[in-house]
Amino acid sequence: MSTTALALLTAPWAARAVTAAVRLGVIDELAGAPVSAADLATRLDLHEPGLQRLLRLLAGLGLLRTGAEPGTYTLTDDGAPLASDHPRSVRLLAEFYEEDYVRAAWASLEDGLRSGGPPFVAAHGRPVFDYLADVQERAARYTAAMAAGSRFGDRLPAAVDLTAARCVVDIGGGDGSVLAALLTACPQFQGILLDRPDVVPQARAALRDAGVADRVRVVGGDIFEPGAIPRGADAYLLSRVLHNWSDDRCRALLDTVRAAAGDAGGRVLVVERMIRAGAPDGPEDLLPLLFDLHMLVMTQGRERAEQEYVAMLEAAGFAAAPAVALPLGFSVLAGTPGG
């Protein structure tokens, strides 16, 4: 067996170690000055010998570095976003990927590959969004985790010229984090957020906390229902929405967005991780492939190449500009009516 193959087979152990460090408070304690295993064990009521071994692995993974004092550790730049108070914290993602219902869906991957059906349905008997709608606590954690992986709203104005925009509709906007960041960066904007009714309270709270609630109307509804998408806006944001759905559903949604945009110049902004041609050349090329399989496990959707999204936009009547890179392997593709 090759070292590469063995490293891949044991990769889940590394993920579990990271999640344990997050849940136990180890990561947050290491976000400041270097701390020893003994001090950490006392602060967090943990078993020191086992904690020392965990810290050694996290250092080996590049998430910790040793301090000036022997036996002390602190977070590296790569480990810092795992802390709760980091401005682009991914702590909630570390916890989400280890949720029991997510692990159960992945455990059904082989069933899905044999049958062609969604592994999530094989594991839980219904699609993921139906499941979440009936389990409010998990739905809230899911929405918050998705927001933690989408901290790029403030980067959109630099990636796409939005100077003429005044009203932005965030379709499937989750807890409003992306829209809040966008409105904070662009004080001239008004926003409308459309998502499932069970998400609405969470979105309103997040927008209020961000100080932009007075500029946003939050609407609960089904994004696929006729008439659900507000008409006449300057921009329609689909951030990590299309990858949840089949090609047919994506085309139907884009047709609806095009009808809502009318002929007044309302643009659509598609934010997704886009698969690049050829062999992966580093983590940013590998991430879309990993999430593509995750979409197979969790939803009816998939990750796609830029050309596939362009074709969908053009079929709906949008002319697409080249995609522009965003953090965490995402790209934004802007479509203008008239394609």
C-alpha cells in the first residue's frame, strides 16, 4: 500500500480529531497566547496525556505551532478560522460535518452508487430539506453551518460591478449572512431575502445583529413556487443554491429568475464551487470534486463546471461574463438579461 493511499484512508481520523478539539474548547483556548497541555487540561477538565497526543497531531496537521516556551501551543494561520471568535470562523462547519445524520448519509454512499438514489434518502427515508424542516434544532445548526462556509458577501462588490444596483434579492439566502455582508459593504443597497419559512426567524435575527434589518425584507416561501421570486430587482443572488438541485430544477429556477428580472437589466449572480478541467492542481481544484460527491450524498444536486452554468444561464436568456474567483474555492458568475 502506498503512503498516499494510507493517508487518505486515515483522513477521517484527522477530521474527528479536529472536531473533538473544537467541541471540547481546545481550539478556542489556543486562539490567544501559547498554552501548555497541562494548563489546557486544567482549564477544560481533560485528560492531559490524551490531550498531549491530540495537540501533537493537530500540530502535525499544520493547525498548531509550538510557542517560545517548551511544550506550549497556539493556532497557526490555517488553524485560526476554527476558533469561534475568528471573523471568518468555520467552527460550525467542523461540527456540522460530524453530525450523526450527515455521517449516516455518507455511510449510505455505497447504496446510492448501486441504486442511483440519494444516499440521504436511503439513510433517513426522505430528502434532506424535508428532514430538516421537521427537526428545527438541526435545521438551525445546518443553516448556521452553511453560513459559516459562505463568508464572501463583502467580496462580491469587488468581483462584480454592482455600482448601478439598488435592490438585491438573495434567493435561498439562508440566515442572511451573505446578504448582510453585501449590504454592509454597499450602504446604498436594499435587500430581499427569500428562503424556507422555517429559516425566516434565524435570518431576521442575523440581519438585525448585523445592523441591516431596516434595509431588508425577509420572505418565507418555496423558491420554486410560481410568483415567489420578487420582480424588478437589480440583482438576483443564487449563492450555493443551484448545486443542491438537478439540472432540470436549476433550469426551471433560472427561467423563473429571468422572468422576474424582466427587461430592465436585472442581473443574476451565481456563486458556486466550479469544477475545473484536468487533474486537480491543489486544494482549490480538489474542493469542488469533494463537494460534488457530498452533493450526491446529501441532495439531488451536483457541482458543475463553469461552462455548464454558462449554458444554463444562456438557455434562460442571460449573457454570462467569465467567472471571478472568491475565497474558499468559490467563483461568481454574472448573467445579464439578453443572452
